[in-house]
Amino acid sequence: MGLPFIGNAQKLRIAVAANAQFVAGVLTKEFKQQTGIEPELIVGSSGKFTAQIEQGAPFDVFMSADMKYPEELFAKQLTTAKPQIYAYGTLVLWSNANVIPTINSLTKADIKKIAVANPALAPYGEAAIEALKKLKLYDQLQPKLVFGESIAQVNQFLLTDAADAAFTAKSVVMDPAQQGKGRWTEVDNKLYKPIAQGVVILKTSTGENLKQAQKFYKFLFSTKAKQIFKAYGYR
């Protein structure tokens, strides 16, 4: 079975971690207005993308949910340069109830399933587990945890009532399309390591695609892009 993202060779292909799915949509729209270049976004988990890139997946840019995966790719000489931090993410607890959720409320009997991104693949899942362990709630809540492959799947679990609560990215709940869907609260950022999110241009990017990738990379660090990131809850 072939990889689903092998398609239009002319389009700038950006592999983006699921937490940044919505903000990346706004960023690419702005980028197109400025340059006329319309990138193709492929959304998934950082860990899975890293494995695909190591196998030669034809992406041009990789926007990870952490620095670990881009650094691994740089160490394997699969990127054009060292990764740079494009934003710091924020972990939130999202619930489909009418009350603002708290981590302690997850122990209640009416919370039967809690969605978390697979910590082996998704840095936000790793942060959620770290927070639960610091609060000494992990062992008690472990039977309730349901794991999604990425933040996108975690969001789906909550929005389809397959889970009663979910640990997700603030950028998800800040997206206009999610406004009014459930309630959320930020998880104390002292409970998890800072979620520094890194970007790299990949060596599979060549010719015109490489030129476009370099333009997009530069745009990510522009004042306009920083404003967009801030509007979606990134620091």
C-alpha cells in the first residue's frame, strides 16, 4: 500500500503536528496571500511523521510538536539545518460537560473515559501523562485513559462523545470552529516540561519546492505569523 501523501509533486508539502492543524491553516492562508504559494498540509503525530521521513517520505517542511523529533532527524542528516523553535504550546483539559473541568474532577464516577494522545508518538500526550504523574493521579486514572494516535484523534473522541474529557492543545479550543463546544481549562504549566515546537526543512525538498520551503520557513518567524500563533494560544 502506497503512502497516501504522495501526490502533486509541485505543491509545497508541510507535515504538521496535529496540535497545530488549525493555526497552520490560518498561517498557510496568510502565506498564500503574501506569496501566491498554496502549501499542502498533511496532519498527523510527530512520532509517526518522523518514522515516515526516515523512510523517505517526500515532505518539504516538518512542523513538529516538540524539538526531540526534529533533532533526531537533524542528527540523522535528514534536515537542511538544526531545528528552530517556532512556538511554545499549552496543554488544556477539555470536557463536553457544562462545567469548567479540573484535573481532580477526572476521578469522579461520571467521567468514564479520558482521551489522551499516545505519549510515544505525540508530545502533548507525553505532557498530559507527566502532569497526571506529578499530581499522583496517573495510577488511579489509568483505567479511564483512551489513547488517540494524535491530538486530532483525541479531539474526535471528545467531539463524538467517545470520551468525557480530553487533554488537548490550547490551539484547538481557540479555533473559531470549536467555540462553544464544551468547556476547557489550562493545565498548570509547572506540571509538564515546556512544549517547545520545532520546525525543519527536509533534504527531500529540492528545486522550486526548496525555494518555497525556505520562504515558508522565514514566514513562520515573521511578526504576522507570531500574531497568528498568539491568537491560537501559543507563546
